[in-house]
Amino acid sequence: MTACGLVSVDRYSQWREKWSNMSGHFEVFASSEGGYHFRLLDSAGNPLATSGVYPTIRAAAAGIFTVREIAGTGLISDKSGDQR
């Protein structure tokens, strides 16, 4: 793990093999516009959500920690307008 809580690239394959039975994980990647995004992937590697752009890896890691907190306790607000 790096200081900001991310798995380093050179250790990713070891980490993935050890934790491959988990329900999903976050992945941080460089943005084509500069900065970094993160994705939440399910256990099969399919993307569930992608973040906006963060200026640094540390900021992206902070965003991941915020998503973790909200996901466990956040309310659901239906803005679909569907009356069913």
C-alpha cells in the first residue's frame, strides 16, 4: 500500500490474486484530461461507477474513502419521476 492507501502497480497482481474472491474493488487510473479517476468494479471486473476527475492520486483516494462511507449509510433519493 502507498501512503494514500492505494495498492502500488507492481504489487497489484499479487494483491488481486490474494483478494480475488472479494465482491469488488476500486481502481485508480490517469485521466486523459490530466488528474485521476477511480472506478468501482464488481467481482467480475465490470464497472459499476466511475468518478469525476481528481487533481492528485491522494485526492482520488480521499474520494474512494468518502464513497465507502456513503455507500454503507447513504439514503436513496428517487429522482426518476417514475410513479410506479
